[in-house]
Amino acid sequence: MRLKLRLSSLLVCLGLGLAASAHAGEPGWYLVGFGGESSAAGVSQNQMDDNLVAIFNSGGLDVVDLSSTIDDSDTGFGLAGGYQLNDHFAMEFAYVDLGSVHYQAAATVSDGVDEADAEVGLENSAHGPVISAIGILPIGERFSVFGRVGLSLLNAEGKARITLGGSTQKVGQSSQKTDPMFGLGAEFSVSKNFAIRVTWDRYLDIGTKDIAGDVDADLITLGVRMGLAWFR
């Protein structure tokens, strides 16, 4: 009788252990939706001022006076699909929108004889697919941390609007960027097929050459992961 009780206790403990471990991320396909704040890195107001001066100089105008503002943060978001091979490795393919950097300026320019007031708006945005490999370190039954390295194939778009002497001109530049990205994150498994994650990712060289220059982007997001078994 005592042996049967011990055997029953072992089976109960084993069942509880399996149920608990099932909460952690398990091998298979999954989807992730995420959103948060993106911010430009490696770009400064002085750099954008220099870009603007270069634009005027290319048109034969000197900048006599200049005042400006820059908004280097925006909302970023994305959707990813992934496959977790085991407890320690996964692959993801995502579409990411990093939002925009906005720069506004008021300037006085001269052609060497006459002076005129100018208003300028510059904008740089980036969006597109990203593929990454993820290394996972489980900590306990429900919590894990991870790091990622990957390749972004983003479309960077730059727009410039210049109003001078009552006349407004708009120019644009678009380029396909293929550059590295990397990041860190943490994930908490609520259930077998549902988890919450927090991530920080750095995207390199997302700027347009003639409008924004060299720009990197940081993206900090809160996301939800759902195993595709959830839909069965």
C-alpha cells in the first residue's frame, strides 16, 4: 500500500512538472505582433543643419542665419512569423516600420546680392522586411532572455520641402538598404502558446544619403507571441 502511494505521488509530481514546463516556449511555428518607440541614433541637429547648408550651397545660395528643431523619435511597430527549433534557437522573418525623423528649419539665405527667408522640412523614414536568428536562454519554467542578429532589407525614404520667396519645391530620395541589425529581449510565457516579450533592437544605416545622412535606429517594443497551435 505504501509503495502504491509513493508511486501515485511520483506520477502526480511528474504530471505537474510536465504541465509547468509546457508553459515555456516550445518548438513550432508562431506569430509575434509588437509596437513601441523608435528613435534615431547617430543623427544630431547639427548634422541636419549641415545637410541643409549643403543643399542650399548646391543651389548657389549661402545660409546667413539658421534656426531649427528636430523630432528624432516616433512610433515603431511590426509583425513577425517565426519557427522555434528547440529551447535555445529560433528563426524569425518580420516586417518592421521604424517611423520617421522630422526636421524643421527657418533660414535666411543669400545669392551674394539679395537675401530671402526660407522654410525647410526634412523627413526620413524606413520600413521593410527583416530576417534574424535568435539565441534563447531559458530561466526557470516561464521566463527566458534572448539575443538576435539579423539582416534588414529596409526601404529608406527621404523627403525635403523648401519654401523660398513664396515658392515651394519638394524633392525625394529613396534607397534600398541591406544592413545588419541586432537586439536583446526577454519573454514571459503566460501559457503554452501565449507569451509577452519586451525587446530592444538596433538597425544600422537606415538614412538616405543626401537628406538624413548616416542614421541608425533603436526600436524598443512590447510584443505578444502566439503559437500557431493556439488556432487549432
